[in-house]
Amino acid sequence: AFGDIRRNLAEVGDAKGQRGVELDAELRVVAVLDENAEAFPVG
């Protein structure tokens, strides 16, 4: 699920250009959440 969010944010960043730089920080947060989700599966 987080992988899909990451791809969607990346696509939005490409579409908006400079906004993509701001999305980088958000993508790093999502990446951490993704790693945590894999390390500690829920459900």
C-alpha cells in the first residue's frame, strides 16, 4: 500500500515540477513508514 502512495506522490511531483522537490521530504517519510510496515507487519 505504501509503495502505491510513493509512486502516486512521485507522479504528482513530476507533473508539478518544483513541487516535486517538496515531495522528496514526504517520500522519505513514506519510505520510513514502508520499512517499518515490513519490519512490523500489522494484521
